[in-house]
Amino acid sequence: MEKNNATNNEFILDALRTTYPKDAEVLFKLCTHGLQQPLGVDHPQIIQDLIGTKLNQSEFKKIQVGYVMITAYYFLLDAVADGHLEDNLNSLYLTHFLTLACQKFDEVIFTNPKIDFKNFNSTFQQLVSENAEAIRLENKFSSNPFTFSEEEEYSSIVGRSNSSIILLELIASLSDRTNKYDVKEVLRDFAFFVQLGDDLADWRDDYKAHKYSSFLRELFSKHSRILTENELEEEIYLSNIFESRALKVIKGLENTIKKIEAIGEGNGNYLKLLIQNQIEKIKVLMTQVIEIKLHFNNV
Amino acid sequence: MENQSNKSIAQNLVDRIIADNDATKIEELIINANDSKKKNIIASIKKLDMSPLSTPVACS
């Protein structure tokens, strides 16, 4: 695993060094986001496995580099639009990421006769617009902390993470898979429920940063006011809200597994395993929370 | 011993919550807790590592 991480890091860093020698180190840091490996580096493998295809190594590597760049671009764009950029000058790197992503995708698109590049470009542009719309929607939500609509929330969350759909469109075109609806639904649902889990885990940081997630807005709209941090603590930990929200994430992820299984036998084992591990971890956390409640109830 | 028993009760409760798709029964656990117990519950939950709720493959 460590060797894989090192290999993943090296070839992404090499691509950055070749293209942007002066900025490679800082760009790479933005790609990893403080984690061990670049964000999104595993996603091409997940998509391949979901649709049941295996690309040739050269195309696969180019797509990995392009996808890591587009993921970094999406993260940075989100932070710029959100006003939570660590360093304002980092917005300079949006162009670096987007151009390298397009360059790598073009290298695959123009050398593979299977791809209808006009069609792919039009889908790509549509997804970019959908992402912009999702960011606008999130901004609208932040300025109206008492509004809550699960349907709009879903659109906003999946639109903000639709780089995985761009990846799916690209890999599917290389593998002749015309019907992608079922896989898209899996990716969208997965992104949505993962985000709900993140919102529950990060509610305090989000609150302090005035970044009112769907979870917080749902609580504010219930009380028709912005609660204090202490009130939120009591509301979340002393009622059934924590457990109910964790349950919602578990049920959503379980349903995503069913959707993966419906794609086809043997498809999506990698993502299924990741989701199953995730569900187990959430169950352990729920058990710990309930155990604490039982303990203080008995003393 | 008590810890082990609480853990197993909590595990059963989680299984039931998931099977029934209903977490409302959890409220019963703290309905009689006094302020001091409530403070202790919050303080202990705050110490838990919530990162399992976040997924490393998250796209956003």
C-alpha cells in the first residue's frame, strides 16, 4: 500500500514538474490537501471497476493525472467561491490545474478513434455549467440559513462533486458503454451520503466558519433562528439527532451498495468494499456515542 | 465489566436502530439525566474521533 502511495505521488509530481517546473511543489501540495496521496487518484480505478472495463496503461495514467488536476481545480474553485481560501494567491493555480487536466484528457481523446470528441466536449461543458450552478446554489443556501430543501441540497452536493461524472463520461466513451445512467446514479448518491456524513462530523468547524451546511440549516430552520454552539451541542448529542443522521448515512450507503449490485455481477467490488468498511466504521462510532449515554445513565 | 456490558447493549441498540430504521428510541436514554450527567455526556462525545464519518475517497 505504501509503495502504491509512493508510486501515485511520484507520477503526479513528475507530470507537474514537467509542465510547471517552478510551481510543481506548491501545486502538488494543493493536490494532496494534506493527505497521503493526491485527491481523486483512486477514482479512475473505481470507475473502471464500476463499469467493468480495463483501459490500457498509457491511457489510464493520462486520465489519472488529468483527473487529479480536475479534482484539485474543483476543490480550489469551491474554496475561492466560498471565501475560505488559505492564501488568496492560490487562486492563481486554478488555470494551472484546468489547463493540465484538459491537456491530459485531450491526449486521450485525440488519439482514440472511439471517442466522439464533439459529444464529449459538449458533455464536459454541460457538467462545468452544472458545477457552477451548484456552487451558486450553495452560496444562496449560506446566505439563507433558515431555508432547507433536500431536493435542492442533493442537486447542490452532487453538482459540486460532478468531476466524477466527467471521469465516468471519459472512461465510458473509451469502453463503448452507452448506458451510464445506473453508474451516474451510484456516483451521485455516494457523493451525497458521504457529504451528509462529513457535515455531521464537521458541524462545529462549519458553524465556527459560518459555513452553514444542510445539517445545520435543517436545525436552524426547525428553531427559526441560528442556535449557539452550546445549544447545538445539546441538540445534536442529547437528542436522537446524531444517531438519526448517522442512520440516514448508513441507509443511504446500504442503498448505494444495492444499486452497485444491480449494475452487474462483479461490477463495483472496489467501491462496494470501501462503502462496507465505511458503514462498519460509522456503526462503531454510533456504538461509542450510545455507550457514553448508557454509562452516564447508569452512574 | 460494566463497560463491556454497556458496549454490548450499545451494539444491540445500533443493530436494532438500523433494522427498524428508527433512532427515536435513543432519546429514552437521556430523558432522566440531570444537568451534570448531560454535561458529562457532551464532554465525552466531544472527545470522540468523528473522522469515520468522513470518507477519504470523497469527491467534494
